[in-house]
Amino acid sequence: MHFNIMVTIFSAWGYHLSLLELLAFITSVVGVGLGVYGPRSTWPWWNVSSLLYAGLFFQEKYYASAALQFIFIAGGFWGWFGWGKKGAQPEKLTKREKQFWFLAFVIAWFSLYPILKKIGAAASLTDAFGFVGSCIAQVLMVLEKYESWPLWFLVDTVYTYQFWHGGSYLTAILYFIFVLIAVAGWKRWLRESNESANPRT
């Protein structure tokens, strides 16, 4: 029996939902939702969802977003071993570290944009923004830095617009859910990083 992960399981108003997109949606919500609480078990879910979305994004010509998924997978392995059994212990970046990451973000974004535009990628400007922002947010999350969540909030907001505008409605809804999850992660990691910086005696 032939199994086709691209089979359409739902159609409405010209939108066709594939099994691939549905599975990617479910695993992503679980993985990112777990990330708010910081258990190490978040990372395998990230890896599965990233592999699924790599195929989906490549098919839709979001090349930067497709490539990004493999960076997520690498980050997933790094996070699994980096966080340890106790999970994340959030801390804040120093002022100098914030300046470094902001500068890296701007330079990388405006360097990647013309490359994507030249190869005919869909939504080159927002895809470049999301790629660079997600890479930095992923690194900060693996390093257990609180600032990963405000950056995820910004990146996921841009992706919500990109995918809705591109007609990938379930994926757009997914990223809107990510925006809400990022707010929860932002609050929780801020509180925990403040407690880490000011331990009770």
C-alpha cells in the first residue's frame, strides 16, 4: 500500500490542507508549547516538526524557511544536551551581548535578502527576516536566555503575515499560536531570569 504524506485531507475556499501540513502543525504546537516550561522534552518535538516543515516550505518556495528547519534540528540536538535533565534555567543577556546580537541581526538580514530575491524565493524580505531572527532566537533559547522569547514574538508575528498572505492558512494560524505562546514564554522566562539574578537568601 502506497502512503502519500502530501495527500489532501481537507479543502475549502481554494485552500488544500495536506497531511504533511497537519502533522507539522500538531508537532510544532506541542514542541513550542513545552518550550515555555523549559523541559528538555521540548527538543525532540521541535526536531520532528522541523523535518516536516522543511519539506512543506521547500515545496512552497520559502527556501530560507526550509533551510531554517535544519538549523532548528541542529539546535534541537544542542538544546537536548545543553539544557540537561533539569531543563532550562533562564538568564538575561548583558547590555553588550544585546548590542552584538542586534547588529548581527541587521547585517545578516540585509545580506540574505538580495540572495533570496535573486534565486526567486517567495516573500524574500520577510523570509530573510524570519530566517535570521529565528536563527538568533534559537541560539538564545539553547543558551537559556530570556531574550529569545521577545525575539520569537517578533519573528512569529512576521511569519504569521507571510504565510497568511501566501495562502498557507493553517501554517499562518500556527504562527499566530506561536505569537501567543511567545507571550507566555516571555512572561515566564522573565520572571525566572529575574529570580536567577536576585536569588532569595
